[in-house]
Amino acid sequence: MVTKTITIREDIYKMLLSIKGANESFSNFFERLVKSRSNIDKLKELRGTVKFRNKEDFLKELLEKRRERRY
């Protein structure tokens, strides 16, 4: 297997680390992102079409769910 080294800024590394699965390698994480590209495009198309009654409650719940996934 061939490996490659990439250089990224520390702030970007921290952002990626925060969304990567706890037991997921960066290779698997990037593979998942690339394979889900069509889903990202679909989400971009839907951006702005959803209205939230209480955006703050939604964001709070979302953050709680993310914390649950990490631990």
C-alpha cells in the first residue's frame, strides 16, 4: 500500500478531528467523505429550503447528539 503525506493548517485539522468518527482512521474518514459527495451536493441544493421554528433548540439537540456519537 502506498501512503501519502498531506499538510493542513492546525485549525482545519481540529475541524476534521471534531467530525471524524472516534474509532475511524483519517483514511477511512476521507474515503467516506468522497463516497458521500453526491449526498453533499443534495444537501447544498436543499440549503435554505427548511425553516426552523426554534433554531437554538435544534442546534442544542444537534450538539448533544454529536457528543453522544463521540463517546
